[in-house]
Amino acid sequence: MAATLGSTLLGFSREVVSATYYGTRWEMDTFLAAAVVPTILFGVFNGALVSALVPAFSEYLTHRRDEEAWRLANTVINGLFLILAVCAVLGYVLAPWFVPIIAHGFPPPQMGVAIHMTRWLMPSIIAVSLSGVFTAILNAHHRFRSAALTGIVLNITTISTVMFLNQRLGIFALVIGTSLGLIAQMLIQIPALLYMGKYRLMLDLRHPGLRRIGQVLSPIVVGSAAGQTALFFDRYFASTLSPGYIAGMNYVTKLVNFPQQIFAAAIATVIFPLLAAEFAKANRAGIGQSVATGLRLVNFIMIPAMCALLVLARPIVQTLFERGTFGPTATDLCAGLLPYAAVGMIALAGNVVLTRVCFACRETNWAVVVSVVAVTINVALCVAWLPTLGARGLLLANSLSQAIQAALLLGVVVRIVHGVDWAKLLISTLKIVVASAIMVGALHWIQALGVEPSHAFASRAWFLFGQIAIGALVFVAVARILEVEELSLAVRLILQKFERNVPSAPDSGGAPIA
């Protein structure tokens, strides 16, 4: 949990550093377009490989068939390396053909830079996928330390490279830093892997475990690919807009994802083993209670977080990003986009919990179908709203499609479980909405006082912290008065995450690249 939190904070720090050096200039737009392929591959394969490989390896290890387990592991590592090496070479050669599809709105000079960047990033796809395999093998052997540190190593490497090489290389410092960071997250796991002394240069394509992995991996990959397709279309449509919008959308998306990655993922991780245990005992009522608890906690955290982002959009963007190349114009752009992304954060966090329910209850096929439907709706809304709303329409399409996905997943979950206390969930939600509304009133009252901090970072940060602290105190006080049970439940469950030392369930939604 500490490593995950550190990785999340460093990942956000990486965005702050990128904003400082590159802001919302066309170079940042170009990098984000060039990073689409490795970002999508990370999102599709990293979590999917862990989800599929851990059970396969664990089954052999549980039955003390270590030699078969390692023959399977070596086959997967070596086979995947060969396949990905060929893909990286093909990606390098074919970049002039597929990059214009992703960034079809870029002018020719910018397109040339995007192709060059893509070629620099191509080798990283090998590191991205092998890192997922190494994590799966280490997790199956109950070795979590090096795998948990991958995000920290990636972000430190990227940030350091940008800070040291930016003056000489410009935006290519970020390109090289990203490639080196992705390679570093693979390398940090190799010592732990080699320490076990079982790695061999071998391929056993007839190993029966390969078929079982394929059966499990296929639906997960399809579902992950459907979710990552939304990123492709975001960059595809945004490439036709004025320079800066791709970068602006990236910054606000990272802001919205930040509370979800810290809190909603922690909640989902804690209830995941409970769901799996109740499903194994065929206790559908117990699953229903866990689902309701998870959704109530999501509402308790994400509703006030969404309200705070809506009210404090400009001071948040200004405090976190406005320095260096990121000037007032970039602040105006991002502050104007943030509300359209923030309105979908409740559904986004709810989907994390509901997807865990489907996986715990082995309903992966329906989860995949829902993902495909949500992406289809997202693309249709993007096409409809892009001409009139521009980047705001793309973000709003993402938010609405997330809400539709949450509603459909909820329908799937209702079919699986029994005993969801809808009345308690509704009453809890209404109490949280009331507490959040009073918090919003307090924040508006502070803004109406007309107090403005100076342009110094310390002054802006202190003033923003004060607003957030007052808003949080008001929310908690009203929640106590209304006897919102989730107040104590949220604290207890997050503390249990530390006490139980529960390893985080793999999540493919947040690719730490671009």
C-alpha cells in the first residue's frame, strides 16, 4: 500500500514536472499522441498478464509441481520476448503508416516529430509486457517487494531524465525518460527473479498450462483493449483541435484519476477477497452486502471529491501546474476542461468496485460485453459533440460513457447477487449529497470573501490547503450530525489494508506512461 501510494504521488509529480517544462505546447501534444501505442499495450497486457498468469503458476506451485511451473514461466518469458521483439521492429518500420492514423489532424512537420518519437518509444513495449510477466511470477511465489516498487522506479527515472536533459534535448528528454523508466521497472524485478535460480533459455510450446492461460487471458485482454480504445479515440479526435488540447485533457484526466487511484482502488482491494470468499461459499447475500458497502464507500469519498474539483477547479490547476512553461493561458484551458472530466469520477470509481465483483464471481464475459458497449457509446458521443463542444465534448463523452458502464455493470451484479440493501444505499447517498452540498456552500462563501493569494507557490498552496481543509471539516461535521456510517467504515477498511498486508489486485486502468 505504501509503495502504491508512493508510486501514485510520484506519478502525479511527473505530470507536474511535465507541465512545468512543456505546458500545453504542441510538443506535449505530439508526445502524448506518440505514446498512445505503448500506453495502450501497458493498459491491455500488464494487468491482464498478472490476472491470468498468477492463478496458473499458483496452481502448479500449490501441488508442488515446481518444475512444471518454471517450465511454463520460462516458456512465457522467452516466447513473449521473441514475439514482442518482432512487434517492436515492425512498429519502428511501420510508424510512418500508423502514426498518421492516430494523429491524423497534425500538420506535416508535427507528424514527422510524432513518428520520430514513436520510434524511440517502440522498444519499451518489450519492457512493458515482460514486467507484467515478472510481476505475476513473483506474486505467485509471494514475493511482492520488487513488483510493488516498479511504479516508483519508473517515475523517478522519468522525472530525473527530464530535469537533467531538458535543456539539451527539449521534449525528447521526456521521450527518452519514459523509455528508460519503462525499462527500469522491468530491470528492478530481474534480481528477485534470478535469485530463485530457475530461469532457463527454453520454449515448451506443448505445455498444457499455455492453453489454460489462453482461456483465461482472452476475455481479460478483450475487455482491457475495449477500455484502452477510448484513449486512442481521445487522441484521434483531439488531434484535430488547436494545439494544447491533448495536453490539457491529459492533465485534467490525471487530476480526476488521482483520488480514484488512492481511495477507490484501496476499497476495491479490501473487499475483493471478501467477495471471492463469499462466492466460493455460494453466499450470494454476503456478496450483496459487500457490494453495497463498496458502493457506499465510493459515494462517501468521490461525491465530495467531485464537488471540490468543480468548485476549486481554477485554484487547483493554478497551484499544481502554473509555473515555468505552464502559464495563465494553460491554466484557463485546463480549469475550463476539468468540470467536464470531474462529473464522471463517481462512475469511474464505481466501475472499479463493480468490475471486481464480476471478476470475483467469474462473470468476465459480461464485464467484457459491457466494456465494449461503453466504448462504442463513447465514440458515438465523441463524434456527435466534437464539432460543437471540442475537447469539452470528448471529456463529457468519457464521463457519460463511464456512467452508462456503471449502470450496466450494476445490472449484471444484481443478476449475480442477492440481498443488496438498496434502501440503505439510497439513504446513505442522500446524506452524503446533503453534506457535500453544505461543503460546496462553505467553499463558495470563502471565494465570495474576495481574498486572493499572491503569485508565490507557497501562498497559493497554503490558501488552497485552507479551502480544502475547511471544506473537509464542514463535510465531516455534517456527516457526523447526519450519522453517516461510512465515515468510520472508510477509515477502518483502509487501516485493514495495512493490517492484513493484502496485495493489491491487478488493475489495468491506469497506465503510468501518458
